[in-house]
Amino acid sequence: MLPAIREKIILPVVRELKKRGITYRGVLYAGLMITPAGGKVALSGSAVNVVEFNARFGDPETEAVLPRLGGDFARTLLNVATGKLAESDVVVKPEMAATVIIASGGYPGSYEKNKVITGLDDAAAAGALPFHCGTKAEGGAVLATGGRVLSVTGLGATLREAVDVAYKGVGKIAFDKAFYRKDIAHRAFERG
């Protein structure tokens, strides 16, 4: 699947940028929808389809990508910015990653703000990486201020391990009316 994604999605974008004379220095994240074998394919007829391209850090997907990067990240960013990026600058760790969003009750509609968040240190101690999306520090406490409040990432040798670590971390975190999806990666596990 990865060779097909590279050939049919990533490289055509790179070629088109080059054709247009655009020197792109930054992040380009391809959000893909992949249909399992035997599943209903999209109108394009392809099992792999682009949902979106993101050209910034900050989306929930980023929290599952960045923890897998090794090497000197600051040096890599500098080399990207100055046009000196070498293939050796990009180091991808072999671990799998999974991220679970903890949201405020009512999201994506209206939601209450300034709810005290507990358990962040416990989540980290359980091996999870909590990323702050919609929080603020005030009076020695961390408060939920956004709809998407935290992204909790787990790493593991397998996707199952990564998901388990993420949910273990999520289970340590609490604030009034917090909620999260309980089905992250379930399709991957159903496929075996």
C-alpha cells in the first residue's frame, strides 16, 4: 500500500509543485481514506483517496506523526527552511503511534469552559504523551478551554500496543463532561 501511496499521491504532488516552479519548504500531510480489500471504493475507483492535505502543524494527526520522528528535530526544521534537507535528516522510529482526542461535553457545538483537568502527570507516567490543544494554565491548575482539549498519544511496537497506551493515558485524565471516542483503530483490528 505504501508504494502505491507514494507513486499515486505523494510524488504527483511533488512533481506538480516542481512543474509550477514552486519551492515548497514545510510540512505537507496527506490525510487519506483507505478502503479495505473487498470494500466499496470511492467514485474515483481507487482504494486510496485523499481526504485533505494539511500544510501546518496543529492538527490531531500531527500528534501521531511527530513522536515517531527521531534525530535532531530542530536541525531538520532548519535544514528544511534553508533548503538543505538531506534524506539522512529524516529519521522515523519503528514504533507505531495512535492518538485519542479528549473533547469537552457539547463539542462540536457549544461547550462549557474552564473545567479543571486532572491526571495529566498520571497519563505521562503511564507512557502516554498528552498534547494540549484547548487548555490554559491558571492559578496552578490546567483548565479546559476549547472543544478539542487534549490529544493523547501512545507509542508501541504494534498498533495494538500504541492504542492501548493512548487509552491508558486517557483513562488517567479527567475533567467535567470530558468525552472521547472509544473506537480508535477498530477497523484496523477488525481486518486483523
